Amino acid sequence: VQLVESGGGLVQAGGSLRLSCAASGSTGSINTMGWSRQAPGKQRELVAAIRTGGSTNYADSVKGRFTISRDDANNTVYLQMNSLKPEDTAVYYCHVFLLIAPYGPYWGQGTQVTVSS
């Protein structure tokens, strides 16, 4: 599975961005799709995930501000980010797990999100 993210950039605090991640390859066996992020000097952390069927989970720090969604017809996962804060600045990575081995996770190359104060 290959993943390509887009939609990152520079935004002022309080603004919004929408990230997209398009999957190609063995897309028929995709299970969970999600987003993680890594800020400078910090460990990568899970931001949000969405399972086949639509159930979701979010990091406490983004609940109520970020929304994850998926379009299975186009093998794409989205992350709508509202009310952005400077502490949301990070490289955001898309990832997927498959229903069959090797299960993953498979990672995209990352997209930079920078929130200015």
C-alpha cells in the first residue's frame, strides 16, 4: 500500500486546514486508517483513527476540534482541523492497517502543518 498526503501548510492560530491521504495498491484490504503527528523533539503520537464501519477515536488534545473521515470508494482518508493552535504544529503522517498480512502499519511521507501565534 502506498500513501500520499496533501493539504499541509502554514496557518494562523484559530484557522483551519484539511489534510487528505490517498491510498493505492492493495486498497481492497484496508482496515483502519488514521493520522499521527510528530513535533520536533517529541515522539510520534496518534491523532485520530477511523475503522471500517466508521467508528473513530481521537487524542484528547484534538477532541472537538479535529474530525477524521474516509471515502472508501476513493481510498482516501481526511483530517479536518479547526481551531488550530500553535501546539498542533508538527509533521502529520497518514497510516493504514490491512485486514490481511502483512498488516502494517503503512505510512505516508508526511506533510508539515505549522500554526503561527
